Amino acid sequence: GAVVSQHPSWVICKSGTSVKIECRSLDFQATTMFWYRQFPKQSLMLMATSNEGSKATYEQGVEKDKFLINHASLTLSTLTVTSAHPEDSSFYICSASPSGTNYGYTFGSGTRLTVV
Amino acid sequence: ELKVEQNPLFLSMQEGKNYTIYCNYSTTSDRLYWYRQDPGKSLESLFVLLSNGAVKQEGRLMASLDTKARLSTLHITAAVHDLSATYFCAVTSGTYKYIFGTGTRLKVLA
């Protein structure tokens, strides 16, 4: 149980375009999901907390207008990178957990974004 | 601000040897997690440690938690090549936000 699906696995886009990444909880409902960013050979940095039915909470230094998060249902959160630039190239990972468990969060498979 | 540090950052070891990875955190924590990450992949959950003195073992890996010292260890016994990966600890404190450690890149040499 507790499977999180992330799509796409990788994407290449041109500078100035927008890219949407989906994160789905397949066998449970998630009122909260998290979005992380990981640069090569570095740790994961929390970008934002996605809250179902309300605005996301962004970490300090993360541009909310650039990284749009929508959590319209209990099983889906999306991250849209708007007007992407090469410096946005990174590995993006989402996570979620069934509420009331001690299992910790399950992570999606990640999305490798390359902006050219 | 909760900070999580791991050491060493890099570890190259021979097959069959034992070694320990350390994870220190700066403030009181609810839970501590260990994850494995293979190159280009996402995170695989290894252990969840919930209380002081907790010890969990899976195969050649054993994790422990000392909440008073704010320290967790991941011990590798008789390392094999398949254990080569990056290992992260992560901590939560009062919320469900994870704060990740710096990661330890392990390379097991045949």
C-alpha cells in the first residue's frame, strides 16, 4: 500500500515554456503532499507543502509565482514550473502519506526536468 | 531552525567491512527516517525510528536512535556491492515536514 505515482519521469522543455508535473496517491487519500527539489549530488530541499482545497505553503526563497501548486483533489497535486529557465533544471520529487500512520512518507518516482 | 547533518559525506569501503553512518540533528524530533537513493532514482524507505533507544535491522543494515544525544546511526555489516547508494536521514519536528540530512554517498568496492 501507500503508492505515490509521479508523472512524467523526465521532461525536456524550451526556455520560457511551462511544465506541469503530477503527483498522485494511488491507494490512499492525501490532504497534504510535499514537493522537493534535488540538484545533482545534493540533498532534497523542501519547496512547498501542498494542501488539498487551499493554498500551498511555500518555503522561504521559493517563488510561488514560478512554481504553481494545485491540490484540487485528495489524490492529486500538480506542480507547474512557469516560464522555465535552465537554472530550473533539477530533479523534482513529491511525497505523501496516509494520515494516522507511522510509516512515514512515500516518495514519487521523481521527475527529471531539463530546460534548454 | 532544525538542522540535520550526516557524516561522512562520502564513504568508500571494501566488501566485507563494517561501517557506521551518523546523523545528528539540532532540535527535538518526533521521528527519524532513513532512506536509500540510487542514481537517478527516487527515495526508498529503509527505517522509521519512533522513540529513544529504537533499533531496527534489515539484512546488513541496522539503524538506531538516541533522542537524548539527537543522534541516529546506520550501521552496515559485511558490506556488499549492492549497498552502493546514497543514504539520507530525515527528521520531522512538530509538523510533517521532513528535513533531510546532507546524504552519505556510499561506494562498496569489490
